[in-house]
Amino acid sequence: MRSLFFGSVMFLMGPIALHAQLDPLSRRAPANNPVTQPTLSPGVMQLLQLDAQFAKETLAGGGKAFSNWFADDALTLNDGKAAVYGKTHIAAEAAWDPKQYQLQWTPTGGQMGPSGDMGFTWGHYDGHSKDRNGNDVTTSGRYITIWKRLPNGTWKVAMDASANEPAAASECCKLPNP
């Protein structure tokens, strides 16, 4: 009886689901986002905790602390600049003093791969410095960090990519109110 009822419901509901898939203007269900789920998997929680610790150490220790998190064969892709390959080169590029430049970020999501040895996190970042006149300069954007677990069990950054958000429109670029 239960299978007959289920079959009837599926027969009646099937065309609705098919119509929703074929109609490009129909409303789609929102994609699953791990941050909005009531519980996060232990793997995702681990990645978010790693990313938060990475951010905390970078804020305190600057470029040296930043580069310490990278695997030897890591890669960075930053806002249209040339790719930087390898921890040694990443460290040379990230030679900033935390007194001169503060990089802060907040992880807002993540995913763990099915094997549990690779995953990624993403979020928003802000970089704070001063221009040559002493005025505050803030650069904001989004990032994604790909993590991998090394054979010894430690986690390292395999790739970090970021893109700056466009600067806010000034008065010159705003449309007048009607």
C-alpha cells in the first residue's frame, strides 16, 4: 500500500519537478551552503579553525607568519598578479612587517573533500596600511584557500587566491536622485 501511495505521489509530482528543471525562469532552490547548515561536518569545522588560526597568526606575525602556513609546492594567485610558485618565493613576496601592513580575514565557508585530506575555505579579507602621506589605506576583497594534509598529518596551504573588491564609487560616479 505504501509503495502504491508513493508511486502515485511521484507520478503526480514528477511533471512539476521536470517543468522546474526545464523552465529557465522558474525559481530554483537555493544551493546548499555549509555555513547555513544547522551543523557543520567535523572536516569543515577543522578547515575553518585552521583558517582562523592562519589569520590570527598572520595578523600578529605579518608576512613571515603568513608564509609559514604554505606547503613547499604551494601557489598564490593574487588579484591579477603573476602566480607565485613555491614556499620560498611566497615568503619573498610576503616579506611585510605587521607594523606596516596588517592583513586580516574571516573565513565564511568551507568544504572538505571526500577523502578528508584536501579541502578549501573562503571568506573576506581587509589589508590595512598607510600611504606615503600617512593616510589610512584599506584594500578589501575575497579569497579562497585550498588546504592539503601532508603525510605527517599536518595541514598546509596548497593554494591561496584573492581578488580585490572594486573601490567604492565617489560622488563623481553616483547617479543623481530623480
